Amino acid sequence: MRRFPCGDRHLTRLLTEALARPAVQQPCWPDPERAAAVVDHLHSAAPIVSPHETARLTEQLAAVARGQAFLLQGGDCAETFADNTEPHLRANLETLQQMAAVLAEAAGMPVVQIARMAGQYAKPRSNPVDGHGLPVYRGDIINSADATPEARTPDPDRMLLAHANAAGAMDLVRELGGGEVYVSHEMLLLDYERAVLWADNTGTEPRVASGLAHFLWIGERTRQLDGAHIAFAELLSNPIGLKIGPGVTPELAAEYVERLDPHGTPGRLTLVSRMGHELVRDVLPPIVDKVTASGHEVVWQCDPMHGNTSTSGNGYKTRHFDHVVSEIAGFFDVHRGLGTHPGGIHVEVTGEDVTECLGGASGIAEADLPARYRTACDPRLNAEQSLDLAASVAELLLDRRRVQEGV
């Protein structure tokens, strides 16, 4: 592989065409020339991850797709520069690894660990302005959470800070993860995503590999079939995730699979269902059935967080632990009924003792939320709730294993 741009006119044309498509959830840089200069500078920046590491993850996700491994993906909803510290990263990694150990013992198979780390700095938002009339906070890579017009103005130089912070976080992941933890983020800010690429000519057709993360996913708000995010992802050789909510039909899911996994490569595509605990048993089965009938071996992953978000009586965005567990249980029920593999979970968690999600063994109530509500965007399970969740999923995995072994 060679760093891109590398004079490959065909790849350059494909990328230009992809990025010329409509792109939602992008900032309006006040100084477009400065934004272009930052992207040019990042072209020469050191990659965060290596092609060798990404290829290894691709092989492990193929095992997940074949039912031979389980995928655990988790971490902060939105990373911040201020929290990019060794204590915070260490706590998150330790929580992820502790969860993985519980799941591996119950499943009797390897658990692939992917952290939402070293790049999860951009967030899609429902509204362009917040309740105070200010431009909404879109993640540290774009603007600041401070509630002033100046802080909320998109600043392209933050892309340089994001890259530097991601590189530092990746160093710690390699040190503490023992080569067993990969990093991921939502492929949202396209000016950043297109900046650090490898030309990958190892496959049947020319592609590019992201040097910013091992695994990238497309969110529910940016999965337009005619949009730039899908077109850009088609050109990447990295494994790709796609969030699918209850509005996705079986036919649309099949079309996404054909676009993002054209060669039927096991583990190339992860479909991340985020249906909500009340809908998952009804909406997911025809989607799984349609995709399975197509012959593609995708990874089926459950995001039990985003479909179960609510506002508490005292005004905090939150999630209830019981609803999170219920959606995962429904996800397992669906796959048990269809004879397919419930491949993994994708959760927003932290190793810190926050009070952002309700319930769990600690019994966090609405009155407790203000005490340690620290998330930059969406509520996370704290360390105790995360291990509680792992124990609940372990029971589901153990039940599945007993059925398979005829115990």
C-alpha cells in the first residue's frame, strides 16, 4: 500500500465523484480556504492505524460473521480533548476488557474488542441550533461545547487537534490493549475522513484504506443511498458498519448490503440494528431474513442505546438499563428464531462513576442524574452498569451455547 494521494488518477476521480455527492451533517466552515489548507496539511500527517492492523481486524470480523466469534464495541458517546487523559482512557479500556472477559467465558469463543476511541470526536445532531439559539455543539473536532457564539463557530484547526489527540490515544491503546483492542469512530466529518488514506490495490478493484481508524461506521442520519457517506464508504477497504433504525425496510437493507459488500466478503459489513426495545422483535426479523437470503455474510450487531433514549422528568437525556437489556434480549430472540448468529453489541460506556443512565444494580434514579452527569452528548453506562450489562449478555450467550451443544 502507498499513502494517498499517490498519483492514482482513477482513485482520485472516484474519490472526487463520491465526495461531490450531497453530504448532510457537515459544518459550514466560515473560512473555506483555511479548511482546505488543514486538509492538505493532514494529507502528510502520520496515520493513526496501520493497514496490517486493519487487515487483522477484517479477518477477525469474518470469524464473527461466520458465527465463530462475538463482537464487543464500546466507549464514549463523544470523546473530548479535555478527557483525552491516561486515567480516562485507561478506565474505559479496562471496562471494555473486563466486559470482553465475561462474554468470552460465557460464549466459549473469542471476543473481538473495538473501542469507540482515538477519533470519536464528531457527532450528528437533530437540530442546527440548541435551546439557547446557539449553533449546536457538533463534537470537539468541529466546535466547542462552551455556550458562546465564538466557541460554537466551526473551526477547521480543530481537525489538527483531533488528529493529535487521536494519535496519543492510539499509543495508549497499543500499550494497554496488548494488540487485542481496535479503534473506531463514526465516519461523519468528510473533510477529516478524506485526509489520511492509503491507496489499496491488493483487492479485485482499487480502493483506499483509512489511516484514521480500523473500523468506521455510518450513522442513522447519514446513510442516504445517494449521499457522499455511502459513496465514500464504498471506496474504503476497511470494515464498515451501518446503523439501521426501524425505518429501514428489508429491501433497503438488502440494497445497502449490495452497495457496501459487493463481493460478498464475510465480515466486510456490520449491520448495527438500533430499533428500540419495543420494536426489535417485530422490525428486525424480516431484515435479517432478507439479507441472509441474499447470501451475504454480514456481522449482526445490536446498538441497544440509541433506540432507547428518553428525557427524564428533571430534564436529562437518559436511558434505562432495563430497556437496554430488553433490546439485546430481543435481538437474541430474533436470531435464535431465524437460526442466525447474534454477532455482537455496540454500547456507549465509560469506566468512570457517572450518573447518566437509570437503573442497574446501583439503582440510579432520576434524582441522582445531576450528581455526575458528565457526557459531552449522549448518556453512557457507568463502569458498574457496564459490567452488569456484560453479565446479562453473558447469560444470553450461555443459553445459546447450551442450545447449540444440546445441553
